[in-house]
Amino acid sequence: MEPVENAEMVEYLKRIPATENTIKYIEKMINIIRRLSSQPILGYHFSETPREDGTLIFQEFWLFTQDFVMEIGNVIEQDMLFDITYISGAIERVEFESDNFDFKTPTEVSTLRIVSHTPQWYIDLHASGQNCLHLLKVYDDQIKRNLEYIIVIYLEQSHV
């Protein structure tokens, strides 16, 4: 898997669409994390959920390396909060929750949530609309390879 460049992540953020201030903050944080991480970034995801009026609530920006996941939290407040956690082979359980999404073709009202558990922590990823496909790619490329030898998948799917 090839390392991901900042330009690719910025283009993704523009498609979400994130605001210019949010994009600048996330890019600044990515550069800090690149300096602190011993491994190249291989994947990323911006967790977001839709409000009733269709606008998005932005949550965390996630970065993945071969062995670590990094969460940039408090994206709206932009208060320099992030963490780095070892995940290589540590994921024991994955939960999937979807609404109006058949895991193939998202609509404007589709949502997907994937929660990955280890003994000490969890990764809670959210997506809506076309971002659901990006979240599935993150699962395929980053989460699935870090599953332990036993996998339990809870699938809740409504209104498909």
C-alpha cells in the first residue's frame, strides 16, 4: 500500500465538503502527526453525521499507518487534540450499522457507522452519502487487516 500525500486528503475533504478553516486545521495537524509518527500514513477518514436539515456535523479526522491509528479530535474547536494508538492485530470485534445503504450504492440519506473494538479502546467511524463508500474502503484497507484471528460482526441494517 502506497503512502497517502496531503493533497489527496485535502481533495477528499473538499468533496465532503469541509470548510477552508477546517481543511487548514486538519492539514496542520497531519503535518504535526507526520513529524511524530514513525510510519507513513496509508489511510484516512473524516467522521461526520448529517443533521435533520442535511448539514453535516464534523467529528474526528482519522489517520492510519501500518500499525497505528491516529485520531484528530475536536476538529471544530481546533484545540490541538490528537492521539496515536497501536492497533496491529488488536481489533477483536467490528460492528456495522447502516441506514438507507446497501453497502454498494449510497444515496443522499445513506449513513454508515463502523465501530472497531480492542480490549482497551474503540474506533467509532461515521459517514453519510458518498462518504459511506470511502468508509467501506477504510474498513477493507485498514481495519480488516488488523482483525485478530476471531471476528464477530454485528450487522444492523434498516431501510435498505
